[in-house]
Amino acid sequence: MTTTPIDIDIAATTRGRRQRVQAITTGIAVLKGLTRLGGRASLTVLAKHVSENPAKVHRYLISMMEEGLVAQDPVSLQYYLGAGSIQIGLAAMRLADPIRVSEPALIRLRESLEMTCFIAVMGNKGPTIVRFEEPGLPVTLNVRVGSVLPLLTSATGRVFLGFMDDTRVERMARDELADIADTKRGLVDKVDPIAAIKNEVRAAGMAVVRDTNLQGISAIGVPIFDFSDRVAAVLTVLGATGAFDASTDSRVAHALRVEGAAISAALGHVA
């Protein structure tokens, strides 16, 4: 088979594109490695972290410095994320809306679990539902978008209480505890029920309630964290008590954990 000049040109072009793509991949790996190291590292540490030759990593760092993505400390000679990287990060942060990012997860959970699921954020009056999805045969509920949930008796509220280090939330929980109905006095049998709830939620990484907020309804909630390790929202599923396994090691809990972690990662959270 005779190779024509056109064939040679095509092969050279394809090889050149492949090399450029590989160079971009390596550059991204170096930049992400610097990010995982806290945004600042020496050449030796960074090269070891990304499993590349220091001389090769140095060439990429020089190119990134020319573009403002990386800078170098003149004293320690360590490399750190530059102004260009900060601008990229700020733009990404502005787009990191937990409600928007969570919508596909809500639909997946509704379809796979055939359960009611929703996203809630902490509002001025308490945990507030902002996105709500129901299955084909929904459980009859008196909560909808805009509903404010209690901190002590709902899975959603307990997640906020457990993971938010906020004096305002703590004060709201104390006020709620003082007004709690006699039918739920079992909640306050402990010496410090608020501390007990916090410890339980943090240990499990989620909150589970059975018939405490709505009679005949069980729910599981997981936190959604943002880039600053702050609870940005809570992802919750609920259903009729007895119709699903409302425990921290159930299929439903596992599905929630997976989706919650994925949403948090999309918001820039590093586990």
C-alpha cells in the first residue's frame, strides 16, 4: 500500500492533536494536584503527588505562571494558586447553587426509590422546603414547597441542627423544645435532648425519624455541604412508616448518601 502525502499529513495532524490533548490532561492533573495539596506546595512534593518527573512538572508550572494560574513565593520557592485560578474559583462558586445542582438527584431518587423526596435550606423561620418531587402514587402529606419543618422532630431539621454550628439554629431549637407538645414528651426524656440529637446525627452522618413529625411517616435526611464545608441544604426522602426500611444501613439510606455526596462534590466540597 502506497502512502500518499495526504495520508502523512492526516497522521501528523492526528498525532499532534493527541499530544496536545495529553498535554492538557497533564496540565490539569498538575493544577488539581496543587489544589488537593491545599493550593500551595514545593515542586518536589507536587511532582511526587501527581507521580510525574519534577522537570516535567516544572515546565507546566512555568506555563501556568505565564497565564496567571500559578505563582511562586520568592522566599520559600513554593508554588501556589494564582489570581487566574482565584477568578475561576469565584466564577464557579457563583454558579454553585445547591437547588439547581440537586434537581437531577431528586428525580433519580424519586424514580429509583418511588418515594417522595425534597431539598430544604435553612430559612429565617427554620428548615424550608425549596424543591419537592413526588412519585406516581404519592403519600398524602401536608408539606409542600415553602413548608417550614421543625428542627427537633423532622429528619431535615435534625440534620441542620446536627451539622450547623450556628447559635441562631441552637436558639430556635431551644425555643422549639420549650413549646413541644405533650404527645412528643418522649423526645425530652434525656438530660440534654438537643445535644443527644446532634451526637446521634453526626455519628450516623444522617438523621432518621419515625412518626415524630408526621404520624405514620418516616424520613431520612442527609447533609449537602458546599466548598466551605458548610451545610448548604438537606436532601430528604420520606414514606409511610413500615413501607420501607428507615434505618441508617438501608438501601434508601445508601442511595441518599451517594446522591448527597455527589451533590456536595459538585458544590466544591472535599470529603
